Amino acid sequence: MHASRLDETLSHAAAGAGVPGAQAVVLRDGDELWSGVYGLADIAAGTPVTDDTVFCLASVGKLLLATFILHRAERGLLDLDAPIASVLGREIPGTDVVTMRMLLAHTAGYPDVYESPGVQVLMPPEKPGETSDYDPDRPFTWSMLAPGYREPVEPGRHWAYSNGGYIVLTEVLARLLGGPAELMAAWAGFVASDARLGLGDGLLTPERSESARSRLAHGYCRQDGGPYADVNADHPAIGIPTDLYGLPFGDGMFAGTARGAGRFLDAVFVRGAFLGEPTLAQMTVTSAQAAADGPAEPGLDTYGLGTFRIPESGAAWQGHSGTYGGFSALAATRRADGVTLVVLTNGMTDDVQPARSIWRELAATCTA
């Protein structure tokens, strides 16, 4: 695996995807073999992407959150199969049937909470000219989102990707732990339990801290083939936009660097630092619902608990992808030989996930 070839591949793939900036890393068995950067974190200021630039991880965070929850379940600290009514009561529909396992597996059946008019108006407008009550500095809370939940559709019987399900999952976890602050503290203790991770100083964080803000890339979106536009240009934030990551958004709770995400996946899938093999098998085995109902998009029909399989160049990788707020990400591990590859970008389009196309080119180079 030659660093010069990976450098060339990253530059070629990122330029081909047209992203403002990108960050990537390759690890094997806990050792970093290569890292690379491309382009700009902030176009207007001309700030280049570095290894320390922080990106929104979007739905890659589902894998992180799932690992944390399964770690606690493995130790008997929570019951994945108990109806969540024991924690949430009847604050939202379906709690007497829906379980944490269903939420992890996207089989709970909750319709998209972001499509609810009362929630949709609180979020950033999807297109220029659309009206919204969005305020990037107003903290979001569970009580703001809960009214948007509707009755789940045949819970437990079908697979349907659900961001809203992971928001419910996070609220259940927070209450079991005593509240949002306790959840954050428990997460910090969880990652600190493996000294090899070294995830301090924003390498991987759910906190919208000043340290993260000072290194956070700007997110950019391109629609209809036009130029990239700063997602928050029409709604500039004083701090980190409160919808970008952090609580209560368990569907995309984390930000960080490619190095941080890579170390975490290596700890999960290669070194077995967090989960025993039986639990890891539960996490990675495709559910019957996903196999039956998953879309044709490669990988999503192999969803387990917070992770899916990604076929590339004749090999199977395990991980997750994500897009939100002008960012795209893909992080996965080739468990057969312990290789982990992460790509983060601060660009997304209306029809393509740039990180995925860059990741595939780098994965092919890693395999060659």
C-alpha cells in the first residue's frame, strides 16, 4: 500500500467529485498507514483542510451510537427488547410495542419525523426561497421534536431507514442514564476506556465545543449542477449550528476527523475493544427485514444494528455512510485483513454522496 498512490487517488477522486475539501485515512490493525487531505475547509477564507479539520460525520454516527448502546446491553445495563414505554411512557405513539432493538435496526416503522410540518419548519430550508423558522443558534430539544412523531407502521415487520428512530433511541438512552449531561459523561467514559483511541481534542465528539468550532469545516451543497454554496450563508450562526450534530440528534450526533472515526471503527471491528464476538455478530448480521425490504442501493439491504456491508473490489467492508448539512462521509472496515478506510468531505449534492465515490476509488487502490 503506497502512500504516493493513495495521495494521487485522493486528489483525482476529490477533483472528480468536485468537492471543496476532503480528508481521508487508512489504518490496519490499529496502525495508521496513510492519511491525506484535499482542498479547502472554508472557500471564502481560503482555509485549507488539514488532518485536524473537523467534519460533521452525519449518519456515520449511527454506528458509533449503536456500539455504545450494544456495549451497555452486553453488560446487562439495558434491555434491547423491552418496549420503550417503560422509559418514555406514551409521549409518542407506538411505545408499547417499539423496542431499542427495532430502533437500532430501522424496523420500528416510524414515518420520517422531519416531514412533519411542525418539525420541518424548525429545520433549515431545503431550497432557496423556502420559508422556515430555523435559527442555527437555538438549541433543539426532544420536546420540540416529539410532537412530530406519528403511529409506527407495522413495527418489527419491515425495514425502512429512519433518522427519527435514532432520535427516539437517543432520548431513551439519555433518560436511562439520567439526562443529556449524564449521557455525554457516559460517552466520554466509554471512549476513554480504550487508551489506544486517543480521541481527545475533537477527534471524535458529540460536544459543540469552542475547540470543535474553531476547526470545523464549512458545509457546502451543490444543486442542479451549479456551484457549491455555503449551507449556512443565509443563516449564519454565532456558534456551531445546533442542527449539525450533538443532542438530541441521535441520527447524526458526532463530528470529528477521519483519524478519529478510523480509530473507532478499528477498535470495534478489528481489535474487539468494545464488543464481544457474539454481540458483534448481532450488530453485523443482516436482519431478515433488511434482506427482504432493503433498497437496491449496495449495502443497505445488509443492515444489521447500526451498520451495513459495503461490497467493493471483491471484498466485504463493514461500516456506515452519511450526508447532512453540506457534509458527506463514509467509514468502513475490511474485516478480513483489518483495514479501515474513512473519507470525509465538506461537499454534498442533490443526487450523489461525494464521499462514497472518493471512498470507492481509495478502496480499490487499497485492494490493488
